[in-house]
Amino acid sequence: MASHPTRIPDAVTLPELTVRGMILGALITVVFTASNVYLGLKVGLTFSSSIPAAVISMAVLRALRGGNILENNMVQTQASAAGTLSSIIFVLPGLLMIGHWQGFPFGLTLAICASGGILGVLFTIPLRRAMVVDSDLPYPEGVAAAEILRVGSEGDDAASSANGKDEKASSGNEASGVREIAFGGIVSALFAFATAGLKVLGESITAWIPAGAAVFRLTTGFSLALIGAGYLIGIVSGLAILLGVVLTWGIAVPVLTSITPNPDGLAMAAFANGLWQHKVRFIGAGVIGVAAIWTLITLAKPMVDGVKTSFAALGKSRGARGQDGKTLGRTEQDLSPFWVIGLTLLCVAVWVVTFGVFLADAPLSFGGIATLVVCSVVFAVVFGFLVAAACGYMAGLVGSSASPISGIGIVAVVLVSLLILSVSQASGLLDTSEGSKLAIALALFTTSAVIAIATISNDNLQDLKTGWLVGATPWRQQVALLVGCVVGAAVIPPVLNLLYNAYGFTDALPRPGMDPSQALSAPQAILMTAIAKGIFTHKLDWSMLGIGAVLGMALIAIDAALAKRGGVARVPVIAVGIGIYLPPTIGSVLVIGALLGWIAQRVLKARAKAQGKDFGPFAEAAERRGVLLASGLIVGESLVGVAMAMMVGFTGSDAPLAIVGSSFAPTSEWLALVVFAGICVVIVRRVLSTTR
């Protein structure tokens, strides 16, 4: 593979894994992990923290003097690992929803997150050579992060000697990047404070449209964090989510409301929402599950080939010699097999203890508990390794955000529930209702272990690609990944407890009298809990899952046909499933964010054509600005959400800063619509101003 002109060569040694970098990475980790946990619980999505972490790191380290591209890379590596690990919240809240936990125990939550994250790192090490070094996989997010680091290093001593760039340009780029994050963060924070704090702006607006017995719904939420997330996922995924929303609220729910009796005389909105939550959502689960399985099937051969090649090369570790007898260069050195195997065994041992503690109060004999512990741990490790390879390859192909984490979680919860059900019936675990609850809890806890592995492996190969492009030392980067997992795992439990006690989750409120409309939706956790509960109680609506599976297969066929024709028109099947099972107040805003990015690109293309200029530089500069601005929008609202949670927990009031009452709600909705639309215009204009 040809070296990039700004890639630090093997012969050059720069400070990488520094104490100040580790401290800075830990501080950034706390901020982005808290933001991701909040966003994930509210809307079922998390964001990649690599690029904003890199920008912040470059600004801070340059102010401290002596920073370089490799030290910045280590900081973003550590922060991105921790931010990604927050996807564990896709499952864990389910333990509160079924009443097994009353909060998030620090020790158990830390152990399952940290050990799973570390295994996700270790499982990607044998994949690095085949999937990063010797592969032509594009790694879009990893390449983008490398470009950000290169731009920010255009004044470092090592880079300056290679390309002659001056430090003034570098400082300007960094300052501009920090300004974009700060602008987005401040605007988003103020809007969120007016919405969630002062209550002068509404959170959504909805119109219910009856047509005979059928019920249609038109709605949108008002969340700038979702605008940022939608901007980042792009127009193709945004339109796929829109398709899911239309299929749900334009077809499925209206059909069901027209043919389903309403014996309790529920209000139109409550009746339609109930059908969506208890029936239509499982169509989305079926779509996502089929898409995940199809992904595993299509990646089977390249995955196996990559693992074989990587294991053959794993012996060439730090200080080892290659086939030509020469010592491997700095940029070829992975963690040694001794450390990989040793840490893997340690994590498995930690899991054995963790699952044993989790089942300590089970009404079973020691042998019964031991059997369930072995089944759960073996399933999590084996299935987790397969998932790590699949997610790693998929991340390299289309990016981390497109990797089927939700779908893999659904597949995992179905498989482990069936496994535990068969084992539990023999041991008498299901003799009582308490035993059934415990079995459901164990299935969810095991799935959370798989998710921890999957989500880290999904992100880490992107980081290793970034490191390869800028000339980082792999084993040092892998250590940074491990540290990031541990730091993030330590942050997650207290943030989860804080948010739970302040807002509660759908179907799990910590105190009586709390406003359920303010509860965090935790959509994936609700879905996976419902699937596990349905399997163990034999009440799972397989017909809805079946409809989803058939729909998923049809969408896969359509997507394959579009792929053969070429062009950008595609149907990301998982995104369609997400549009079905996310609340429409969330899905609609994601679509708006994606449309804003598309509009900006169209205007820039027209402007470049009118000026007779190459569109490439226009697009590159605008894309960088848009990514940083979108990241700021996400972080600003998320941090306000966490801060408000602290205030709610401290005061015991659901709305301690509200300055208006419930009678102001209709006005607040229309006022929010006007302000929200105005901010969207400002965002697009700011992105477009890049090229003026």
C-alpha cells in the first residue's frame, strides 16, 4: 500500500501514548459517553465521537505545545471507543422494565461493559492486517478522521518537514473546527433548555387524521440533536427511514385500526399508538433481523478469509520478525499473542464471575446456576466473535453507522432466549413467575454482553484504519482502545442511574406520579425486552415478525437490483426497519436532518457549476464543516439533557425550571415549529457559507 505524503514513516518516532493525552482522552470520553447515553436512550441512536474528539484534541494539545498527529490520533481513538461502548444502553434498560433491577448496579454494569468492550478490541486485532492493511475496503469514517488529523497537523514539526505547510493554516483550521462545534453546541443547548427546561417550546407537534375507521398520523419532533444525527447519516439512509415511517403510519397502523376492535373505547391516539407499540413495531424487528442475517451471510466468505490471513500474521507482533527475517517496523506491530490470549482469558473469567453474581439469588441449585452461567458465557464469546468479524467488515465497507448493531442484537436475543428456555425448562427455572422473569433477565444480560463486543469491534477497525493512514503504532493504539473501554464503562453506570431517576424509561418509572410523557423511550431496549418476554411466555407475535421478515427479504431483493444498476439509489434495509420501530417524532426529524444535508450539497453543486469550478473542493470543505456542526448539535442537546437530569434528581421535581403551565402547550408547539424551522435555515446557510 502506498504511503500518504503526510503519513509518519516507521523511522520517525513521535510521542503517542502520553499521560496528558490519556487524561485529555478520558475527559472527552466522559462528555461524549454521557451525550451518547442520553441520545441513545431518547432516540435509539448514538453518534461517532472520533471527528469532534480529534478537533478538540488538536486545539487543546496545540495550546499546550508539542502536540503531534499521532498523539491526537490516540486521543480520538480512546474517546471514540468509549463513546461507541454506550450502545450497551440498547439492552440494559430492559432489566428495569421487567422489574429485575431497580437501578444499574455499578459493579455488574462496569464488568459487563468493560469486559465486552475489551473483547471487542481483542477480537479485532487478528483482523487488522487483512481488513485494514491488505484490504481495499474504503473505511469512509476512518479515512475522514485521518484527513481531519492531517489538516490539523499542518504545522507540527514532523509534518512540516515532510510537506512544508505553515502553522498559521493549521491553527486557522483548528480554530474554525472548534468554532463549528461550539456554535452547534450552543444553539442546540439553548433550544433544548427552552424545550426541556423552561417548557416555553414544545417537543413535538402531531395531527391525527381519521379516515373512516382508519387513523393516520402526521407528526414531527423538535430536536436539534436529531437534526445533527440525520445530517450525518445522509440522504440515502434518511429516505429509507422515511419509507419505514410511511409504511408504518401510512399503511400498517391505518389498516390495523380499521380492522381491529376497540372494546375499551380508547381515544383515537391511544388506540393507534397501542397497535403500533404492541404489533407494528415487531414488523420493524423482523426487517432488521433479516437484514442482519443477510449481512452475516454475504460477509461469510470474506470474513473467514480475513480471519485466516490475520491469524497467520498475528505472530508478527511487537518485536517479532517477518518472513524475510527482518524485525517488523513500528507501524506493523500489534499487541503480542501473549497479551491477546491472556486478556481474553481474563475477560472470560470476569464474565463467569459476573454472570455468577447476576444469578446468585436464583431459586436454583449450584449446578443449575453453573449450567446457565456456562451457556451464557460461551454463547456471548462465540457469537460475539462472529459478530465482531461481521461488524468489522461491514464498518470497512460502508462505515460504522451502517453496521447492523440493532439487528444483531435482535438476532442475539432470539437465539439466547431459545437457548436459555431449553436449558431452563430442564432445570425447573420456569416453574414460577419469578423464575420466568429471571430467565428473561438472563437473556437480556447475555445480549448486552454480545452488544458490547459488537459495538466496539464495529468502531475499532475504523480507528485502526485512521492510525494506519497517519502512521500510528498499532499496539499503542490498541492500548488506547482498551483504556477507552474501561473509562467509558466506568462512566456509563452513574449516567444511566442519573437519567433513570430523573426521567425514567418507557414502562419503567422510578417514582409514582412521574410524567410518563417525559420518560426516555429507549426504543431498542423496549423491543428486545418484548421479544425475550414473548419467547419465554410463549406469547410472542410471530406473525408480525414474519411479516417483517418477508418485507425485509423483499427490500433486500430491491436493494440488490438497485446495486446492479449502479448509481447512488439504494434501499438500506436496516434503516427502513429503524423507521418502522422508532417513534415517528424521532424518525421524521432524522429525515429532515438528512434532507438539510442533501439540500446543501445540491446548492453547492449548482454554485460550483455556475462559477465554473470543480465541485470537489466545495463538497470537501462543506462536508467537514457540516460534520463538525452536526456533532455540536448532538453534544449540546445531550449535555443539557444530562444537566437537566441532575437538576431533576436534586430537586425531585419533573420540571423544576418550567415558567409556563400545561395550558401553554398548544402555543408552545407552534412557537417551537417556527423557531425550529428558523434554526434549520441557519444551519444550511452556515454550511453554504463555507465556499463564499
